Amino acid sequence: IGIEDFGRDYHPSYDLKTNETKSQHEDLTNFIATINTNETAASVFKKQLEAILDVDSFLRYEAINTLTSNPDSFRNWYNNYYLYFDSKNHRCHFIPYDYDHVFGTGWFVQELLSRSPFSTKTRIGGTERWQDNPLFWRLICESTETDLGRRYPLIRTYQEQFRTYLIEFRTTVLNYSSWAAFASAYQYHGNIHGAGAENWTMSNYMDAKNNGLNQFL
């Protein structure tokens, strides 16, 4: 945690972008500590989580990542997002960016097409492993087969809200008619990301993703 300094070749994982002369990173350190060290029951943690995170917008954000099969995201590669802390209530808001590998363009497309939206797994590089971010155990996934699932009990009302957003957003995000004008403005160039990557047409991706979701929603 700090302020990036190219002169010193200093590149912290969390690079402060605003209030550089005032912030001591209190909101971020409190957020990280609460998410990672608080192992209380779901009913207790729910109120504590809502005090530090805009949960509703986070669930919407993850619903879009799921529907677009984004492999390069907070859930899989743990990147491509900013954290904004409201100066009045100190709640965290996720601001996503870098969506160049969605809708079947990029890596692990087949895997993400068939993966459950409530999956307990993540992928870093070429390795699939247990999701180790406590936030996803609290909000979306559940399993007693791993210590993480036992330590961070699921808040089931959030999982159901996530399911509701998937169903709601699916009608437009995975409806080709919503994107036809956009898609027609671009020429299909096949694989543009190099070896190991895929590049589906948008209509084929949407058909496959809808088929994959049918078994879970």
C-alpha cells in the first residue's frame, strides 16, 4: 500500500490515486483487515460488511463479470479494479476497468462457459484452485470441503441477490439483439490475442453462455 514512484521503481499492489498528502490508508487497511480476519457468523458479519462495502453494487459488478465470462477480473486474476472510499461513510465502491477479454475473447473461454456462477474455484495463470478471497465466500460461493468455506460462512441473502441480478441482467447482456448494432460495426478477425486464446463471435458466445447458465439458474 502506498504511492507509486517510478523514480524509485516502487509499485505497490494498492497505489493511492487521490488525497496523496492526506490519506494514511485507514479505510483500505480497515477494509482488508475486516474482510480477512473477521470470521464471525453470517448473521453478525452482514451488518459489519455493509458498513464498509457497497454490497449491492459489488454484486451487480460480479454479475456482469460472470455473464460476460471475464477471465481478467477481481474474481479470477484479482486485478483490473479501483477501490473508491466515500469520504462521508467510508464505504468501499469497486470501479472496474479493462474488459478486452469478455464475450468469448481471450483465455479459458470453454471453462468459464460451463462454470457455475457460484463456483468455489478461481484461476490464476494456468492453474485452477480454490477461491481464496473471503469476500466471495461471504457473498457468492459455499463449500465445507475447504477451510476457507468453513471460516467465512456464506451470507445467503447476498447469494440470492446475486442470483437475481444474473437472471435480470441476462435478458439484455446475453441477448444478441441488444448488441447487434455494436457488433456489426466491427469486423471479425479471428484470434487476435495469440496462442492459447480464443475469439468467439458474439452471437455464438451468447448462445453457449445461455446454455451453460440454464443448469444453474
